[in-house]
Amino acid sequence: MLYLVSYDIPDTPRRTKIAKILDDFGDRVQYSVFECLIDGELLEKMTARLMKAVNEAEDSIRIYTLCGNCEKAIRIIGQGEVSKEEKVYIL
């Protein structure tokens, strides 16, 4: 499933930590926006790590689920592309 994650974190060290967590699960598409092509188990792991790092009184993280049809309707103006599932070959 494709998830769009955006955040607004006023504290620079905490913002950096959140970005590093998200980088483990997806691709940065804008400064505070990531596309994460992950399954439910990885979503739970990502959410748990984010919850440990966030200050709920000051920070905002939003996770949007994009269904297959919604993913097909994404429009990009300018540079960039939607995150795609990478092919994995086991030899």
C-alpha cells in the first residue's frame, strides 16, 4: 500500500530524527513529505518509531493511505515521480 506522510516539527533535532525514521520506510518527495510503499506490518513499525520520537504537544505527523485507484490518479507537475515498488531478485 502507498502511504503519504507529512510532518510539521518545530524542533530541528526532532525534525531530523523524524526524517531519518521516514527515510527508513520511504522516499522523500518534498522537504517534509514522504511516499512510503509498505505493507501493514511495516506501517505499524514505522508508526511505533514515530510515536516514540514525536512530541505530541508540539508536533504534527499525518499519514494518508492512498488506494490503488488514488495512486493511479496522482498528478505531478514539474519534477519527480511517484514511488514505485522496486523489483527484487533473489539468486
